[in-house]
Amino acid sequence: MKAIGYFENLPTTDDKSLLAVEVPIPAVGPNDLLVQVHAVSVNPVDTKQRKRKPSQEGEPVVLGYDAAGVVTQVGAEVSGFQVGDQVYYAGDITRPGTNSEFHAVDARIVGHKPRSLSLAQSAALPLTSLTAYEAIFEHLGFSVQGGNEGKAVLIIGGAGGVGSMAIQMAKMAGIKVITTASRPETIEWVTHLGADIVLDHRQPLAPQLQANGVQMVDAIFNTADTAGYWKQMADLIKPFGHICSIVESKEPLDLTLLMAKSASFSWELMFTRSMFQTPDMIRQQEILNQVAQWFDDGKLQVTATKSLEPISAENLREAHALLESGKSVGKIVLHGW
Ligand SMILES: NC(=O)c1ccc[n+]([C@@H]2O[C@H](COP(=O)([O-])OP(=O)(O)OC[C@H]3O[C@@H](n4cnc5c(N)ncnc54)[C@H](OP(=O)(O)O)[C@@H]3O)[C@@H](O)[C@H]2O)c1
């Protein structure tokens, strides 16, 4: 089958950084679905892996985590899925990626895609939706049922893929959303998604917050430079507040800065459940089905802002380069073979 992969870790300006390869159709395990991939989206994890994950024994590395497609085979132990189902999922970092015509994935991390969206629109959603949901409703302690009125979250990096979902989910749950964006197009995007207050992350955040009548916030969701924002986050979090970050730190973090406020910090890694096959791994299927329902109920807006056709090495290199510019707005999708 067709796939896009690489043998060497190269910059996107090099044609060999991502190229067309032929690989066997994967074997389907008892808990797996085999999915014919119709659309994928790119995430920073793809570009980070392309730069550092080595090829083993001359085999191409096939990346890609987000996918939407059609089930063509169902593993012996799987329930709730049939051949022909349209699904979407964010995959598993320990298995070959979705940049291939067919892909095997554990059914416990797969959801039925929103009925109201195309496969291409759906492919933009899984990884960022799972990350935003797990951060806001599992780590930061907000209730998914609502009743969060009077509470405020600061989302650092609002216009990226994750921020775009986090803003919408927080607003849907009645949380006041303060976010950051530094360019006219990203300010417009986060405002369109419902942010209540927009700060410029190129400037100190505290004076801008104070100018909006806010001294501290109940929770902070950091989707950008963790070490770079650490001191500001410690200053801005309320006593007993919670900070969650999704970006690896380039240097050690001084947890003592949170002690006076009895504030807490946690990491969110969307891949933890699949990587460790945790007993609650099926939560990701439930979350994806919940997110699909929210889209079908008109509660969330699509985040795909750029669509490239087909899924080719050239288009994937373009998508990686765009993401690496750090100026992506929403999500970039590739569809069709
Ligand atoms: N742990 C996990 O499970 C997980 C899951 C998903 C993503 N991530 C990580 O989270 C990060 C964000 O992912 P993403 O998909 O949202 O990325 P993205 O779509 O590439 O984010 C692009 C946005 O980042 C903003 N930005 C750039 N530099 C910033 C800074 N210094 N401070 C605040 N915002 C900044 C830009 O806004 P302006 O143009 O307005 O400056 C741009 O709109 C990546 O490092 C990714 O690897 C982790």
C-alpha cells in the first residue's frame, strides 16, 4: 500500500525528508480496527518526530496520528464497530502512523466521526480535542456538565490546534476564557472561537490582565513554552489553582514557586492512555464520541483552516513546514490519495 515516510531525519526543504514509500498492509490484532485512511491532519508531534525518530533496520518511518476513514476489518475482540463505519482517532505513538492508505488502530481509542462533518473536517479534530478535553475536564478540574460560571481559565497559545479546541470546550462549559494571540489573524481567530479576553503573549501578561480587571485566574492551560511561561504562570494562578501544560520543558521547573499558593501542576500527554494501555484507555473512545455529538449538536466549530489534496509527500512536506513556522492557525488537513 501507499504510505508517506522517511529514512533520514531531514529538514522539509529536502525532498527526502518525507517521501512516497510502499509498505505492507498492517496485521489486525484482536482489539484492532483496520481503517482505510481518507484524511489526516498534522500536529507538532509529527514534526518533532520527523526531526528525531530514527529509521530502524532500513525500514521507513511512517508518521501521522490524526486520521479519519472507513473501517474495512474488525478485530475478533472488538465490539461497537462494523465494516463501513466512518471513524476518527488520534492514534498511538508506539505504532506505525496514519500517513498510509490503511492503518491498524486499537478500537478503544477510536470514535465514530461527527455525522455532520466531512472526513477531511473530522481528521482535524481527534488529537487536539482529546488533549483539550483531558486538560480542561480531567486535569484542571472543570465540570464537563457546566456549572463553572464565575471561574476563569487562561489558555496560553489560543490560535493553535489545541488552543482552538480548548477555547471552545471551555466556553461551552461556562468558563470565562482568557487566551493569548500575537498577530491580527490569530487575534481574530480566537475571538471568533469565543474568547472573552485576548492578551498578546509577546508582552508581559500580568499588566494586560490587570487592565481587564483580572488579578489571578483559577486555572492555566499552557500550550506553548512551559519554562518560558513558568514564572508568569506561578504569579497569575490563584491560591489552590491548577496549571496544566502539554509542552515538554527545556529546563527544570521550580515547583517551589507554587507552594505559597498551594497551587498544583500536572502534565497532559494525549498518548499516555494508549502508550501504557491504561485500564481506562476506552475513555478516549468515549471522549471522541462525545466530541462528535457536540459537533452534530452545533456546539463546536470546525478548526480546519487549510486543506491540501492529495495525501502526498509534497503536500505533507508543505504541511510540516507550515507547522514548523509556528504561525499555524487552527489545523492543516490532507485528504485523498
Ligand atoms: N502533550 C500533548 O498531549 C500534546 C498534544 C498536542 C500538542 N502538544 C504540543 O502543544 C504545542 C501546541 O500544539 P498545537 O497543535 O496547538 O500547535 P500549533 O497549532 O502549531 O500552534 C500554533 C500557535 O502557537 C502560537 N504560539 C507560537 N509561539 C507562542 C508563544 N511563545 N506563546 C504562546 N503562543 C505561541 C501561535 O500564535 P501567534 O501566531 O498568535 O503567536 C500559533 O497560532 C506543541 O508543542 C505540541 O507538540 C502536546
